[in-house]
Amino acid sequence: MSETTHDGAVAVSAPPSPDGGLSPAELAAKYGLAVSGARPGLLEYVRQLWGRRHFILAFSQAKLTAQYSQAKLGQLWQVATPLLNALVYYFIFGLLLGTSRGMEQTMYIPFLVTGVFVFTFTQSSVLAGVRSISGNLGLVRALHFPRASLPISFSLQQLQQLMFSMIVLVVVAIGFGSFPTWSWLLVVPALALQFVFNTGLALIMARMGAKTPDLAQLMPFVLRTWMYGSGVMFSIPHILADKDLPGWVADVLQWNPASIYMDLIRFALIDGYDADKYLPPHVWAFALGWAVLIGVAGFVYFWKAEERYGRG
């Protein structure tokens, strides 16, 4: 198409575009374009995560190897750290404060070591989760992958670290008279449920920590308070029997998920840790319920903000 200007020159204009009347959204739909980093559907997100399963495993193993790479004792600190914590707690709570009353020392020591190791699993997963996005912004901004891979990978790292601690726990249990029986197999489903619970909690904290990095400084205090109320160093049934506490306080202590998972593993490993005496009723149902509730809710909560991670 051409037209003559006032000075006699001929100007050529471009033909009208067939897309001239379309909005940006209509143009994107017409040509199959999508926003970079847009959140996929929930099922598609799960499929993408499954496709990255090898990356998740490799990343967790690399983080586990690098964790103590600068220390002379290396990976031995994976066992030494929780074991030293257990020794400190035994000296303070078992000997000085007498929280082991009502329980023989041959039972209290594996009771305490189990509690420290199992709670450390949850504690470390939460602390790693809260930093999983904010501490890896370079990776998040450079590569396109499901962001849930990071908190899941960190939870898997803590599970692998717990496996080293379980070797020491087995030695302690045998050393104090609890020999392997069929009940030891219950450790597997108990740890599986705790891993799902920990992962859901790590996903929740990852989203919160991505928005508020200062949360990483607050969480150690929150987790320490949680530990003191979870029966790591004392038997909750004995405390409830000795003190006249309101009903809701007793319920919070007994149905605390950290306490439930500790008690299940204590029941599996320690001879004399009877279900009727130490475990609340329907404990396996509550363990499953906490895992499903926090695992699913944490995953969906994290997925909802998928497109916002690493921006701003």
C-alpha cells in the first residue's frame, strides 16, 4: 500500500497486521506462549518433581558430603554431634535435675539418646528448610526447576544423616540390654511417617523463609522451646502423673507430633517401654494423621507461591 505526500514523494506503508486488534493475553493464547516461570498445575508439578528425582538425591548427597568437609573428623561429626548433645542432656537432666525418676538408668539412657536423635531429625529438617530458598537464590534464579526440589532435598539429607546416627542408637540400645526383636522393624514405618511430616514442615518454612529471611534467626529459639515440651529428656506420662496440669496442656504434650514419633521409635527399640504405660491411645493413627496433614498441606502451600521464589 502506497500514498503520495505533499512534496510528490511516494510513501510506502506496511499492510495492516492480522493481530492488530488483539490484546497481549489473546496474542499469547493464539501463539501458544506462556509466562516464564509460571506455576504449573498441581499434578504437573508433581510430575516435574518426579522427573527431577535424580537431581534431588544427588543434591542431598552432595550437601551431606560437604557439610563437614572442612572438619578433620569429617563425617564422624554426623554421629558425634547428636551423641555429645545426648551426653550433655544426660548430665543436666538425668543426673542434676533427676528427670529420669521412675525409670531405670539402663532404660533412661537409650530413652534419652533416642529422643535426642529423633528430635534432631525434625529440628535439622526445619532449619534447613527455612534457608533452602533464601540461601540458594543463585541456583533458583539461574535455573528453571520445581523449587520444591530444594526443601525436599534438604529433608532427604537429614534422613541420610539420621541413618548414621541410627548405627550409634542401635549400639546404645544393645549395650543397655535391648536386643533386636521383631518390634525393631517398626522403626521403618515410624521414620517414614516422620520424614513425610518433616518434609511438609520444611516446605512450609521454605516459603515463609523465602519471604522473611530473618525467620532463620528466630527458628532456633522456637525449636528449642518445642524440644523442651516434647519429652526428649523426660517421660511425659510421669510428668502428667506428678503434676496437676489442665486437660488441654496434657493433650498438647501427648499429641505433640515430635513426641509421637519419638515414642514410636522408643517403643520399637527399647525393652520395657510398654505401649500401655508410655504411649497414648491410637498413637499410630495420630502419627499417620500428622504426616498426611502436614505433608500435603505443606506441599500445596509451597506450590501456591512457586512463581514468586527468587524474585524481588
